[in-house]
Amino acid sequence: MIITVTLNAALDKTLEVPNFTPGRRHRTVEQTTMPGGKGVNIARAIKRLEQPVIATGLAGGATGTRIVEALTDESILNDFVRIRDESRTNTVVLDPTTGMHTEINERGPAVSSQELALFRDKLLYLAKGASICVFAGSLPRGIEPEVYGRLIRDVRKLGVLTVIDTDGEPLRLAVKAEPAVVSPNELEAEELVGHEFNDAEDRAQAVVEMTRIGAREAIMTVADGCYARVLDDAGNSALHRVRVEEQEARSAVGSGDAFLAGYVAARYTGRLAVDCLRYGVACGAESTQHFGAGIIERGKVEKLLGEVTAEQLEIGAQIS
């Protein structure tokens, strides 16, 4: 079983608005509302890849009830801890004429120490039957930034492989807890390692730096794929550049979540490390053809997989 943890779950409303201009009145041509938050998006994609997954986290108020009910309607197994304060609603405005999207994310509910303790107990119970646990997304109010690090240490003691995808101070502290895999995007990785990336060599070196900070393996997603330092079956570390020709996207919202879902699903089935990366890149690329985060078609992912290339790089060598 794969667990996804979403401490700041949301209802995600996506609006398609041609020629969107701030300060003007607009009408949508299409819209959708679905449960969201990075961990929920990842769970949705893993479900669509037909691997066993359970989504857990915190959900509160009427919005929390809608999140849980909608997940059940999607046949996504879930077990959330109910909290008193109201879960958030996020809004994305997608302009199909430019491909630009504008995100407005609420802060999320206030969470008490008692509610968080209940969640920790829930997670440790679920982890006894899991092999992979993915911690993803932002933190709601009232939760200290070191929470992911503490939970990673707790779950790792049970022999569960831990994956972290967040940003800022929670990411920095989580990496110090030595997760199995850290998977930020490029902007998040720049903040983590403390400098901007100017070229391919900087990006490749960044995943090496992330493993030196604490993560056993590191993957950084970029527009056309990823850079990764991962372990092969013999336990040897290898640096890879995996890419696919950029697709003409309907919406890139949630493509990073689809990438991580594909990588985790492939890893759960025991594929070779580089094949897990290739599968993740194919999932991320395929997801851009859909309206709504975490939506992918498994058959089309398999077809796209043949277009994904992987190159092994030398650590420390110049990269063009």
C-alpha cells in the first residue's frame, strides 16, 4: 500500500477563462471542482495508474466533508482526521489563449496540537500496512515547520520508504530527517540549496547537493523532465537527466504531482530506478493534456513512455 499525506487538503476550483485580464469581468468556458492539495492529487493519479493507495491528512468543516465525500465518489480510499476549523478552497484561473494560469491559495485551517496528535496516531497505524509514504504540500496554520521531519522519522522506524514534496522551511527541515526521496521543483530546489541555477550543470549539481544535505535520493522536476540522483539495485548512486519533448499543454496545473505519482507507482511495482524516473516524466507530460490536477490516462502514459529519454551523467563533470 502507498500512503499520501495531505495536511492542508483543499477543494480545488479550476476556471478556464479566455483572455483573462485582472480587474475585468469574465465568464468561464469550463470549470471543475475537485478535492486537492498535493498529496490528494498524487493519490488520484496513483489510483488512475491502478496501484493501491490511501489518502490521509486533515479535513475540517463543511469543506472537509465535501473533500472526503468527493474522494469516496472517485473511489479513492481515504482516512482523514476530522478537525474543527474549515479546510481551505483554492482557485486556479487558466487562460487557454496564453497557457498562463493564476493560482489563489488560501492559508488553510488552524490545527490544534491535539488534532495533530490524533493524526500522528492515525498515520502510524496506517503505516504498519504500507511500504511507501508520500508527504506532500503546504502546512496549515498552527503546525510547526518541523512536523514533516518528525513524521518522516516516525514512519521510517516502521520500515516505510518516505518521500517528501513541499517547500520552504518545512522542506529544509524534512530533508534533515533523511527521507528516502526528496522531490522539489526547480524554484523549490533553488531555495533549498541556497542559490539560483544558471545552466544544466547547476541543475545536476543541485540534486547532488540535496543528497549531501540529508536525502538518500533527490529528484528535481523541470519543464521537460527531471534531474535525479538515485540509487540502483546494487545501492550505487547515479546521476540522471530524463526528458521528453514538451507537450502542447491544455493545463500544466498538477503536472509535478502526476510526475511524483508515476515515479512512486513505478517504484512500488519494483521497476529499475531509471525506469521509475522515465515513467514519472511520462505521467507528468501526459497530465498536461487534461483539465484538473492528478488526472492522467494510463494507456496514453504507456504510449508516451517511448518518447522519454534518459542520460546518465558523471557527478562533477561539465554538462551541456
